[in-house]
Amino acid sequence: MNSPVTPLIRPDELRLLKEYITEVFGLVVDKNNEGLFTKRLFSRLEGLGLATFADYYAYLKFAPRRNEEHKRLLSLITNNETYFFREEPQLRVLAEAVLPALKEQKMRCGERKLRIVSAGCSSGEEVYTLAMIAIESGCFLWDWDVEIQGVDIDHQIIERARNGIYAGRAFQTTPDHYLDRYFRKCDEGFKVKEILTRITRFTEGNLLQLEQIVEEQSADIIFCRNVLIYFDDESIKRGVHAFAKVLRPEGHLFLGHSESLSRITSNYIPMRFPGAIIYKKRD
Ligand SMILES: C[S@@+](CC[C@H](N)C(=O)[O-])C[C@H]1O[C@@H](n2cnc3c(N)ncnc32)[C@H](O)[C@@H]1O
């Protein structure tokens, strides 16, 4: 994006590229962002030595190395904004209502396994937040098998998540207690401690095919916050359908506060709490 001038793209080229991105990744390029989108794509035309956007479209669809190009493209068009302890009212519902109820239910059937998935986890702050909450809840200590898995389509951001080093804005809403207990200082900022890395893992992948990444009917809870706002309705349906496959019966789904399933599907029951709505998979 060195050039201040928006490169010329034919309307049919723009439409094809936008449709392709929605079909494959679920993401919708907003009309207001088309200029920026075109500039970013143009940097890839230059990188690959292609003459037109139509050539780039053909490259994305047919080139033998298209998977690598998908990764580069995604890193340019995804919004990775995130931070620890984002949307606190939902996290309170998780800590005070959902986790204790899950523990009780699992104890009754003699199961000591907790699986949480963060779909669209970005650089990992959400995953480590969920790990801290699970530990602090005191519900899943000792011989419990706990795993919080982050999934994101952007391979660069997944590498950052695995690195687990954070600074500045990532901690904008992090209480000091958590910083002291779960992080150690390093040259670049703060690195997550082993107490968190041993119960978390990160996988590069597309949430539209979550069942190819996470075992079917295995997840107790899925977090997918501030991701579906970038999707069209059809892609949201595909996403929540994939979640339903991966969730256990009556598993919980947490969406971002501005994301709702009311127009989308009746496969989930909304549960209202102060400041938060969460969804339960219908049996
Ligand atoms: C704005 S961040 C949200 C991060 C975190 N969930 C939160 O609420 O703070 C959105 C993330 O969703 C990821 N994403 C977008 N489309 C995706 C898809 N189809 N599959 C998996 N991840 C996707 C992006 O790469 C980005 O990192």
C-alpha cells in the first residue's frame, strides 16, 4: 500500500474477487472498504508479477501454489483486533454460570474433560483469557483434562498466538492480578507462562470447516466473537452449522455482543444474562 492512488479494477473483476473471498473464507468486503481492498490486492499483483486483477483471480482459483497465496491474501484482508478480557459481562457468565454448571454435570457422569474452542482466535488473547478463567474458576483442577483450542484462518496471526508474547493495548482491560500470575516479563513485553501454554493449543484453519479441525460432538463451549460481523448471512449459517457439528449436545456458543442468531437459525436456544446473551445448542 505504498501508492496513494487506488489502482483501477474493472467492476466485474471486483465482483468476482469479492464473491470468491466470501465463498471460500466467509468474509464480506464492505462497499466502503473497496478502495483499500483493491490497493491491498494490487500489492499481491505486483508481488506475483501479474498484469490484471482477472489474472489474480485465476491465480487464486487455479494456480498450483494457490494455498500459499490464500494465506498471503488473508493476512492482508482480515481484521485481527483483539485483547485480553474482552467483553467482560460474557466472561462473567462463563465463570459464574456456565463453568460451574458444566462441572456439576460432568461430575455426575464421572467425566473429567473440558474442551473449549475459540473460532477466529486472532493472536491468542481470547484463548489465554479463557484458560485463565478456567483455572481461576477452581472447577477444573487436579486430574481434569482441560484444553482450550484456538483456530484462525490467518497463519501469521496463529504464529503470534503460539509465541504468546504481548504488550501495550493487549492488556488494556487486564486486571493486575492476572498479569502477575500468568505472565513473565521479557524484552518484547510479557510472555505467557507454562501454566497457560500446557492447556492451550492453536491450529490454522477455516471455521467454515471446523469439523475438519475439531472432533465432532467434542466441544463443550465455542467462542466465536467479533468474527461473524465480517460474514454475510449465508456464511454465518455455514459457520454455525459447523459449530453445531462440533459442539456436544447442549453445548454453549458465545458470540460477540453485536452478533445474533435470531434471523439465522433456530438450532440454538438464546439464554439471557445481565449484559450478555449466550446460545445453547438444541438437543
Ligand atoms: C476481530 S478478530 C476477533 C478475535 C477474538 N475472537 C476477539 O473477539 O477478540 C477476527 C479473527 O477472525 C479470523 N477469521 C476471519 N475469518 C475466519 C474464518 N473463516 N475462519 C477462521 N478464522 C477467521 C480473522 O483472521 C481474525 O483473526
